[in-house]
Amino acid sequence: MDILDTHQPFQPFFVARQAIYDRAGKVFAYKLLFRDSAEAEQAVFDDPDRATAQIIADGYALARHGVRPELPMLVTMSPNLLRQEVALALPPERTIVQVMDARTPDRTVLQACTSLKKAGFSVALALPSYAALIELADIISLDLRGREDGDIIKMVQRLSSFPAQRMAEKVEDQRTFQMARSAGFHLFQGYYFARPKIMPGRKLQPAEAAKMQLIHEVSKEDFEFSALSRIIGADPSLSLRLLHFINSAYMTRAKKVESIPQALALLGQRPLRQWLMAVLLADMNGTSDSQELYYMSVQRARFFELLAESTPHPPLAKDTLMLVGLFSKLDALLCISMEEILNDAPLDDAIRATLLGTHPASQWITLSEAVENGRWTDMQPTLTEFGLSPVKAAVAYNKASVWAAELLQGTQLH
């Protein structure tokens, strides 16, 4: 099946990761680069803000695969995104924010960079830029392409009075590297060391109703976590992407985040707002033609929650069972096997085993399929095992159906 088929309910996305090395030849950080295809050598995009938002919303989590936790990621941001504080969605101790196109003095950009420094971010500056930002920079980078050696050496001498580390970009051969090293650069990035590694991913498109609800909610000055938890928890796309993000950005945690309320609480209000803004910007103009599958996913999530409340011994915690129901149709939504989806999904082992059919809670998925198809006799053994009656199951299923329909239509729930 062609991954680029625009009628599919998922969208492919790509991020490139290129290593930055120190003088000892060790990896210092990785620079993240937007790519529009698996074969692209250069970034091609109409909207740089949307490209950066894609990196924050989905690319950051993808790029951290196989990377040592302590190594930071360098993300280039436009003045516009800096003013919107989108960088605050990322973990400051593992993120370097590089300022894009800051040649024209702008007080708001200076204020944004000052705020990032106070929040614990490192700030990188690509020359030429104005002096006010150089004072703030932790890293000052210079593109070496097309520059004479003498001019590069003079530039390094002028920068020597600043405490920032100097980074040579576009180092394409050994001669250039030796010259840059002798000139006094501390960090190096370019084809001489490694070409960008393009990493492909695919994302589900959030339901349109969820997008509208999110835009309304995050626009509030002091939004409620409970409202966002309800909206995100009712959309398999947003839920899975949030779990990918939280478990990569905060990967020092010993245990994976297992529920949406837990993820929201860990992120906090400002980082959550910035991540959601990035998601909405990255998905702008996106479409989805799989409303029925979304409906079934949301219905199952609520169905499992109601069943868990009706039995004294549910096989998993209520929030966990909700995620099981929400993710139980991901293979149909993505048109790939559940095994492939779960290869890198940041899910607890019990959830993973349930979705693969190897956990006792898998019976609940079988139960939901029986209810959906009206096979009431098939569900009796599972109902008996968990102390549930057919009447309770029928009532829970009907309530879940109404809840899912209202939610996906954007109706306010109480």
C-alpha cells in the first residue's frame, strides 16, 4: 500500500538528524532538520513555521530513538515561533534553540531568547546576527561555505571575546575541518562527518472536532486539564502522539507514562499549550476520511471505562483500559499490523500485551467485538468472569455510543 496515498487516514512525515561533533570527535548534540520525503537532500517547504512545528509535534520524539538521553537536540526556530514560546514544549535541559534569521534587531525576539535562557534552554545563534543576541548566545555558528580562510579566521578572532562556543557549519571536507579546528572552533557539523539521517514516521490525523475543541480550549488564558484530558483522550491520534512525545522528551523516567491525565500533569500547562499549538500548526489543512474508525475507537474507550467502573476486579486500571479501547483500532486506522505499530509505541507492557492478544484483558477487546456485532451469546463467558451482567454491558455500550457520537460531533459534554 502506498504510504503517500492522500486518501489514507495517516500522513507520512520525515525528520533528519545530523550529528554535531566536538574537538575530540565525540557527538555533542544532534541538529534536527525538516524533510518532505525520504529521499530529500535539502529541506523544501512553503512555511518554515509549519515545518518547525512538525519537528516539535512529532519529529522530536522520532529523532530521539537510539540517542543517548543526555545528548541535546538543536532545533532552529523563526522569530515568530520564538515570540509564541513554542520551544517551551520541549525539555530545556536537552534542547538547544537556534535563532533563525535574526539580522534585524527586534526587542520581542531578544525578550523571547532571554526567557528561554531563564527557563534553562541553551541558545544558538547563526551569524550574521545583531550583537544584542550574541551576548545571550551559548553557541555561535558560522556557515563556512564560500568563505575565504582568512575571513573565517578574522571572524573567529572577533568572536573570541564572547564566552559562547563557536560552531563551524557546512564542514564538507578534511581540509576545511583542519582549518576550522586550527582557527578555534569548538563544534563542527557537516557532510565531512555525517550526512543527515532521514527518519520516516507516520501520524494519524486528529479528528476535525477534536481540533476545533483544542483550538477553543488552548486559547483560554487558564485552561482546565480535565477538559483537555477529555478531548485528547477521545482521539487516538492525539493520545498516541502525546505519549510518544512525553516518553521521549522526558525519557529519564524509569517507567513509561501510561495515561493521558498522567502525561498532562507531567508536562504542565505551558509546555502542554505549546506542544498542542505545534500539533495544530503541523496538521493544518490535514484531512481524515476514517470517521467510522475514530468513532469505534472512542466508543470502545468509553465502553471499557464504564465496564471497569461496574466490576470490582477489572483486569487493568480504568485509565489503562480506556487507552486499550482507544488504540484497539489503530491497525485499521494505519493500515498496518498491530505488531508493527507497537514496535516503537511508548506503551506499558500490559497495554502492549493486551493489544497483541496475550494478556487477560484482551478478552475485553473480544467482548467489544461481540457486542458490536450483536453476538450476545459469545460474550457471556467474559461477562461471567468479571462479574458483569448482559444488562450492564448493554447499558454501558449504549452510553458509550451516545458519548462517542456527541464528542466527535463537537457537542459539549457534562
